Amino acid sequence: MSSKDDLIVLGIETSCDDTAAAVVRGSGEILSQVVSSQADLLVQYGGVAPKMAEEAHSQAIDPVVQEALDKANLTERDLSAVAVTIGPGLSLCLRVGVQKARNIASCFNLPVVGVHHMEAHALVARLIERELQFPFLALLISGGHNLLVLAHNLGQYTQLGTTIDDAIGEAFDKTAKWLGLDLRRSGGPAVEKLALEGDSQAVKFSTPMKQHKDCNFSYAGLKTQVRLAIESRNIDATIPISSASSQDRNSRADIAASFQRVAVLHLEERCQRAIEWALKIEPSIKHLVVSGGVASNKYVRARLDQVVRKNSLQLVCPPPSLCTDNGVMVAWTGIEHFCVGRYDPPPPVIDPEDFVYDLRPRWPLGEEYAEGRSEARSLRTARIHPSLTSLIQGIYATTIVAHLLKLGNMIPQF
């Protein structure tokens, strides 16, 4: 087999509302990166509409992949493998990417690596910061996810905390919508920009879950506080911020700044406890990785940098273009798993009639840490797929048993 540096992997990402593809070398060189945004659809429907998102992916996937190959000056015949997100995400959207990956792989006899979306957000930091070694702590924050995980090794994670209701990105998006902000760049950047004009102490929002001494998150209550604050000030979201009076704009800015301060304070408190837990489990950790779309927020980075410095750790944040959903993180995660033999053989040119795509819309990354388990969340959330960690541990155990059986057959029987 070729060395890692010789590998060339195409990564495809369609888990939610961006169609992305990238070509990456095993050495870490990014040969191309292409993203087709659905920003106009987000504005039109006020969020992600799965069926509309699927149609947009279907229209964009072929040109996006072709552009990624063209920018890399390569064809499918130059690839070593195809990596594609298989979960978690929206089933209708995931299917578009998986179908495209399988078509390419079957036509050009390429192996396929199914990638966990959240693991890809964590591992892209290892592409940027080559000194980042396991174990490390990761905070993964986006529109749909709030996750604190301890990364022991590739494919081996302990979940220290997650959201029991809404993620921070969802709270940013709703706040932006209620404040009448421009959603074409998504809510997060819009709120962050307006918050620079406001007084972060003007509105006294309560920090979520102060009484819960764990690492889980909750943003549903903070969203309600924001909505009530907006209603009490008679802010009309149908009037865009660009047309608001000076007084109205100041009120909106104060709400944006106050919301952002408390939303991020919730992250800070949870990260502090997670660092304490992680150091008990893996005393050698030196880094906190912060990734996902919300990690592009400069205020988030600055506040979390203070937390890690206080604990003598180092903060690692990918650049903004690699924090939001992208094909580079999928390709790189595919490379990491491909190098240890975790991939599927080339699919057949024609799938059997009973073939079912391997899509994992609800797919935990790791097993829950006992102290971090949320009973409320466990009762209401059905786990459809075993976690990535448990699957890999199961494969490892099966391999060991098979090896022992093989050795047993080689021992002379008397």
C-alpha cells in the first residue's frame, strides 16, 4: 500500500444545508475546497426545510464535486478513496452525498470511508495543528450540536456533555431572526456583529443550568428569555435592522450583546468542569479543540481562550472556513481512518434490489460519561445507532477473537 503522504481522498459533505466537497492529500495538503451554500433557502423558510434542502443538494452535488476535482487538477482515477458523511444529520440530505460517493467509488473501483460528522469537526484540528496528539478535549458547537468529548484515540471518545434541548447555534439563529437581522450569512455572524454595538450588561439574562453540576447544555430557556425581552421592548422583527430607528437599533444591540455574553458564559462554565473531569480521566491532555460553525465567533474564541489558559492548556480552533461544514474535514477524517484499515471495499456497479443506504441520522460519537449522563435526555432520545466508539471497539474485539482462533488452529493438537 502507498504511504500516507501519497493518498488522495475526495471528501463529500451533505449532512444539513451546505453541499461541500474537497480533495486532500495524506500529507495534509488541501488541493481544493468547494462549498455551495443554501443561505437563500434559509432566509426563505426561516431555517432548514429538509425536502427543500435535499432538492438543493441534488442540484448542487455534481457541479460541486466536479469543481473540487477540477480545482485540484485531478480526475476520479487519481483518487485513493472517497470519504462521505453518513451521519448524524438529515436523512434526506445525507442520502444525496452517500449516493454520489458510491457512484464514484463503484465506477472507479475506489474504497469508501463512512465518516461521522462530529468526529470530522474534531479531527480537522489535527490537519491544522499537526502537533495535536491524542488524548485531547473537544467542544463541538453548531446549529444542531453542543458536544463536549474526550478524544482518547482515533474513533474512541467519551461524551462528557451534550445539549438536553437546543444547541447554541440554534439559539443564535433564533435570536437573529427575532431581532430582524440579515440571515443570509446565518444568525451567528449577524448577532456577533450587532453585539459589538451593544451593552452586554444591559439585559439581565439568567445563565442556564447553574444548579446542575454537570457538563450538559440547555439553551431553550435562554431563547425564551430573549423572546420575552424583545416583546417587552416592542421590537418589530418585520422591520429589518437596516431600517430601524437609532433607539430601536440600540435596544436590539443591547439584547444581542447580553444574549451573547450569557450564551458563551454557559459554554465557559461547562468547559471548566469538563477540563477538570478530563484531567482526572486522561491527565496528559494539553489541548482543548473548539470546532463547529459557532467556533467561528471571535467572542467565543476569546472567552474560551481565557478558560484554557487558566488551566494551563492550549486552545486549538480551525480557521472559520474549516469550522463550518466543509469537505476538507470529511476528507481528512477519511484519511485518518483509511490509514488504519477502516474503510469499505468498492461498491458494486449495480446495487442489489434489497440494498439500503447506510445512513445514521442519530448517531452518538461516544459513550456517555457516568457523571455526565442526563436522565431527562436519555428518556426522551431514542438511540437509533450504536455510538461510533462502541462500533469500533466491537470491530477491534472481533478482530482479536479471530486472531486468537487462528492462533488456536495453528497449535498442534495432541
